[in-house]
Amino acid sequence: MDGKQHAHHDHDRPARTKRLRHRLAHLLTPHSHEAGATVDTAMETSREGMRTLWISLVVLGVTTVVQAVIVALSGSVALLGDTVHNAADALTAVPLGIAFLLGRRAADRRYTYGYGRAEDLAGVLIVATIAASAVLAAWTAVDRLLHPRDITHLWAVSGAALAGFAGNEWVARYRIRTGRRIGSAALVADGLHARTDGFTSLAVLLGAGGAALGWRAADPVVGLLITLAILMVLKDAAREVYRRLMDSVDPELVATAHATLRGVDGVLGTGQVRMRWIGHTLRAEADIVVDARLTVVEAHRIAVAAEHALIHAVPRLTAATVHTDHTAVEDDPHATLHHHAPPARRPAPAPTA
């Protein structure tokens, strides 16, 4: 039995030594997730966003050229408006591309969190463009009701409208899928914007079909229905951008963070956990409770382990500031801060005898 125990201890000693070296290295060297790995991830997501913008811009450019050729052949005023609309809206990729490029810039003393918020500003511009599209579609539809016009070369117009719808819907799906994968609300909004352009092209198609059946009011009536569809898309895009501007996150991510922190060795409890989006990456602030008898070095080791666990558990989280509280002692260590808290958050006064 003694021999077995001795062999067992000999086997465990290298493992314990390896764990100790790992902890010391982790404590005394920069945290890998805060340096190269985090920067590389942010750069890669920006590159993916830029690639999506370039490809979708080419697709929309080809679609616009096809429509322009058929406009020249058919003389369709409705299709001309849709072509100009698609060409102008394709250029919304420009401010979003600038935002992605700005997001790559390193943080400095003035912009200490970096330039990721540029994406949210681009999202506001895209929402405004969708709103302008809805106004333009409604105005055109009402004008057609008041001043009916005949549509000629219906087959050519229908083909161009189909091309416009197919191109915009493909771009919409591509942008939305990429935007959700990299966490870019602005890219998702731009994808929804492309979907509104597809609806506009579809209106031209349905209007041409109605005109072929002899219903002159088909084009403006369908235009009004498409305006309603654009308003629904506008609501979704505005909600995405508004939530991002207001630092909204999925409550499930917060629940995941709490569960992850409680699972870290040495963490006895959790306090407040906050998260916010900066561009398409997340940052977090978390309070954890540790044993009051720990040394500063030991408490710091637990805080680093907690941040490490959070980065692995929460998608697109690049950094976390972990504050360590300790178990109860005689005096409240936060007493000097109580009078700075808003009245609703101040601790209740102790009852008098």
C-alpha cells in the first residue's frame, strides 16, 4: 500500500508543478485574450464585414446595370425610379465600410474604448435611409393614383423587376447572416434595407402584372402595400439599432456570465454583471465575492481566471473588468461610496434602539 501511495504522489508532483508554473506565468504575463488574440478576432470580424460589403455592392451594381439597360429599351418610368433607388441605396455600404475601417483603429486617450461606436452611427444613417425609402414609395404611389400612367414593354419591365428583387434579396440574406454572425447591428440593418429595395422591385413586377390585366391602378395600389412592408422592415431595423445604442444585450448572455463566474474555483458568489456592445464586440464588468482571508495575489489570480472563463463562455466577449469583493467583515469596505450612490441605491439606515 505504501509503495502504491508513493508512486501516486510521484505521479502527482509533476502535475502540481506544471499547474503552479501555469498559474505564475498567467499572473505575471499579459493575458493573451487582451492582446493578440482579441485584436486578431476584432480584425477578422471587420475583414469579414468588409468582404460582405464589397461582394454585396458588386451584386447590387450588376443588378442596377441590368435594370438600366432595360429602362433604356422600355422607357418605363416606374423601372427608372426603381433603378435609381437601387443605385443610391447600394451606396449605403460606403458609410458602413468607413465604420468598419474606423473600428480597426486602436483605442487612445480620447477614445478609450476605441472607435467601434462608428458602426452604430452608420446604423442610424441606414435607418434614416429606410425611412426615406418608405416616404419615397408612398409619394410615388399617391402620385400614380392621382396621375395614372400606362406601362409599356411589360415583359422587359417584369424581367428587370425580377432581377432587382432577386439581387436585393440575395444581398439582404448575405448581409443579415454575416451581421448576426459577427455581431454587427448596423450590417443587419443594412441587410434589412436591401430587403426593402427588393420589395420596391417586387412592386414594379406586380404593378406590371396588374397593368397587363388592364388594371391601371395596380401599380400605385401595390406601391402603397409595399410602403407598409417597408415600414415593417423599418421597425425591425430601428429596434436593432436602438437597442445597440442603448447598450442592450441578450439577457441570456448575462445569465451565462453569472453561471460561468460561479463555476470558477475560488468564487463564492457574484454581484452585478454589466455588458455593452462596442461595435461588434462585447465588453463586460463583473463583481465577484472571494474569501476575505486571501492575499492580494490570490484574489487577483481568481479575478484573472474569472475573466478567462467569461471570454470563453460569452460569444464575442473580448475583455472583462472583474472587481473582487470579499466575504463579510466587521466594517463595510464600500461605506465611503454610499453617499455618492443615487437615493434609490443607497443602503437603508440602520434601525435605532
